[in-house]
Amino acid sequence: MPLLLQNVLLDDREPSLVAAAVLALPPERIRSAEVVRRGVDARAKSAVWRGNIKVELDDREAEVLASDVPGVRAWTERDEARRVGSFPAHRRAWPTRPIVVGAGPAGLFAALRLMEAGAPVLLLERGEPVETRVGTVAGFWRGKPLNPDSNLLFGEGGAGTFSDGKVYTRRRDGDLGWIFRHLVDAGADASVLDESWAHLGTDKIRKILPVLRQRLIAGGGEVRFNARVVDLIVHAGRCVGVRLANGEELLGGPIIVAPGHSARDSIAMMLRAGAVGELRPVAIGARIEHPQALIDAGLYPGGRGKLPAASYRLAYNPPGARSAYTFCMCPGGMVVPAQHEPGSNVVNGMSFASRRAGWANSAVIVQVGPEDYGATDASAGQRFQARIEAEAYRLSGSYAAPAQRVDDFLADRLSRELPKSSYPFGLVPIELRALLPAAVIEGMKGAIRAFDEKIPGFASGAGVLIAPETRTTSPLRLLRGDNGESPTLPGLIPSGEGAGWGGGIISAAHDGFTVAERVIG
Ligand SMILES: Cc1cc2nc3c(=O)[nH]c(=O)nc-3n(C[C@H](O)[C@H](O)[C@H](O)COP(=O)(O)OP(=O)(O)OC[C@H]3O[C@@H](n4cnc5c(N)ncnc54)[C@H](O)[C@@H]3O)c2cc1C
């Protein structure tokens, strides 16, 4: 009978030696031991790794220990299900070919699920396959023109490709386990199944994507890149196909459109065809970047040792004022330009699997809502974001990002000099209050001062704010009925973050899975 040892201190020793010590047994009595969940416990005086260990012992010995040793219990079937993550699809016949628009996490995982159910699914992506997309992004950073169809946001893997690849979820079982299992089978480190603050890193994601693509094709799916959908074909009130930018018409159904929140043209296309949506709040602000050593010192007062680059998630909720929080923290990462159209500046954060860069960054953001957008039509939130992004370009006069040292930002003065930064296009000193709404500036100031109490130096001149961070999520949710279809345009299924049904890699992938299951069912 296997046992589960919960919340044990993990050090440099083999799991079997840790387990033997916890159970007070000679090591030779442990048949096998593996870590099945782990995370950094920063509450201890010196931060440490803690986690759960699955142990195999002689059955009778295990039975006694399961009831006698605190923190030890029998390994259950549910524990096993969490580990395996298998979730078989119901196969059926397909009278029409489902079409999925967008190969981001939502579209890709929707297509994979449909393929598993036997569907001859067609996946259309406006950008390039990841192998060429990487070169296109690098070319832009070196000064080539921005490709509006293949960039940091568009192309295979969507916005998740050039990301930190954080895959934090409370559960890793059932349908979520299905997603994690696909990632691991395609090359992700198996530790993502177990680590509470798991991340993939952009370099790993770039290797995983071609494997998932091959799996889709081998299972009977088709993938087309450089295939921008410009119109939905509607016949007798039903969405029955798509028209590509080259004029080609492709018929099928249902049509799942998962364009991400930056493809404003694709969201407009769905509205034009008859989909309806409702405005939602988003949060905007700027990326804050510090030396990683400052964050490590604040969060690991006993020293970092062999622990990973320290990470934080902070929130500030003043009574009667707008709350602010940090978002998408990238330890050991870099701040990246995240625009999809020329003449605009937007920033975001990315990291490699090793998280070895000398900087730590996160977004410090404040909620804004329809009352700030200046209009109430479905595109009002997107225009609000676009105005700030265009203004950021106008103020800096280039793809260099508007920036302000943190102490200068708090004192309302222009920075004379800016700290060294990871941002590939460089920074231009700008007073951020000329760019962001006053309520956002006030919320950010309060939050940064409060966060300084948790991480000493957070509000100091060692940090720099790089703006604007406007695309944290979609300001519009496209409505769906119980079957996942638009209630006003049957045959169309809006999915993922752009449709307002996900925020983050795993939640968008999960939405893709969910809509695919409704189609299959
Ligand atoms: C730099 C950066 C870092 C991030 N870091 C993290 C992180 O660490 N963890 C996390 O959980 N999330 C992170 N995110 C957010 C995450 O990437 C998104 O939430 C997620 O990718 C949304 O998935 P999606 O499939 O809904 O949309 P997207 O990933 O945006 O994919 C949409 C796809 O649709 C394609 N498309 C759009 N319109 C058309 C059309 N008309 N025809 C054909 N194709 C079209 C696009 O080219 C794109 O490839 C990050 C985002 C960025 C930009």
C-alpha cells in the first residue's frame, strides 16, 4: 500500500532518505519514493522547499504507519487520478468538419480535444509556425518592421508562446490533468504536475508546440498557418464557414473562434457577423522591474541558497478606493514589447525556464471599467486600451517604452536617469501621469508604498516602471448559450481570453477543452 507523506521538508537528500527519516525507518525498507507536490515555503526564517512524497513500503508496515505517524496517510485512488491526468474523449461520427480559428492555448486545446473525439478538425492561424515566428519576433527587436500577423502575440501558441509560461492552478486532476498531461507528454518537465508555482518558460514552450501540432496532424487534424480569417460566412442565420484574407472560403461547423484579446479585428468580425457581448472591467498600469537580488533579499531574508528566483503576488485594497495588485510576476525574466500593430507601445513579461536573468518584473495594475472607457458600445474597452497604447508611442516617439524610476513616480518628477533594464528597445523618461488615468496613478502609488513594507526597497529608485500594461485581459465578453454557441449567431462558438472566457494559459486552454466537450457532447 503506498503512503502519502504530507508537507515534509525537502532538502538535498534523495526522496527515499527524506521519507525514511520522516517514518523513522532504515532506508532499505523504503521500496520507492517520489516527490508528488512541492513549493517554496517562504514563511520559515530561511525559506525552504516543502512538499508531499509518495512512498511504497511493505503493506503491513504501511498500514501501521498510515494511522500512527502525523501527516502520513494512505495514497488513495483520487491521488492516483490527480497524477495520471487521463480523460478519455467520447469518439463519434462528424457530419461536418469543425473549424477552429486561432492556435493559442484555447484554439489549440479545443482542436486537440476534437481530434481525440475523431473530428477531422481544421485549425487556422494568422501567424507563423513557432519555428519561423521566433525569427520574426527577433527581427522586430533588431529593427525590422512589425509584422501585424506574426509577432509576440500572434502565431502558433498565441500570446502564451513568448511568456513566462506560468501554469499555476489549484487542481491538476480531471480535465485540467488532461491539459497538464498533454504538456508533459509533449516535453514539459514532469515537475509541472507537482509544483504549486510551476512555470514552463518560453524556451520550453517553443519546443512543446511543434509536438502538439504533430499530434494533431497525426490524429487526423489539419493546421494552416498564415491563414487570417477576415469574415464569418453566415447562411440562413447560422455561421457555416470562414473567409480567409486571400479570398478562400472554407465551410464547416461549428466554427470555434479563439482569437485572443489583442486581435481586435477578429473580435469586431464576430460582432459584425451577429455575436453580442457585454463590457467588463480590466486592470491597467505598468510593469515594475527590480534587480532580482532585491526581491530575493526581501523574500528570502535567510538567503536564497538553492531556492528558485523569488516570486511574489501582492494586493492592496484600501477602503473606499480602487484596489491594486501585482499580476503575472516574472522572476528572473524580462519586460517585452507586446504590440501587434505599428505605432503603439504595450509591455508584458516573459522568462526562460531557468529564470536566470538578473531582473524581476510584474505588472502593478488598477481596475478600470466601463465608466472609464468613455462609451458603452461593445468596442469601447478596446478603444480605451488602444488610445493609451498609441499615446505611449506618441510620447516616446519610438518603440522605446515610456518609463519612470519608482521613487520619481511616487514624487511626481521626471526621471533624470533610469536604471538599467531588460527591455529590448530601451526606455524613455516620461511622467507616467501624462499617460495613465489619474485613478490608476493614485492606485499604483498607494500599492507600491504598501508593497514596500512587504519587500523592502520595492518603492526605491532601484526599481523602474515601464508602461503601459493595458492588455491584462479582455474588456469584452462575448455571450454564449448552454451549448457554447453565440445565442444570436448559432454555429459560432467564441472561446478563450479574447472572447472573455479565460485569463491565462491554462484557463484559456481549459475553455478550449470545455467548448470542445460541448461540441462533442
Ligand atoms: C508576454 C506575455 C506573457 C504572459 N505570461 C503568462 C503566463 O506566464 N502565464 C499565463 O497563464 N498567461 C500568461 N500570459 C497570458 C496568456 O498568454 C493568455 O492568457 C493566453 O495565451 C490566451 O489564450 P487564447 O488562446 O485565448 O488567446 P491567444 O493566446 O491570444 O491566441 C489567439 C491566437 O489566435 C490567432 N488569431 C487571432 N485572430 C485570428 C484570425 N482572424 N485568423 C486566424 N488566427 C487568428 C492569433 O494569431 C493567436 O495566435 C502572457 C501573455 C503575454 C503576452
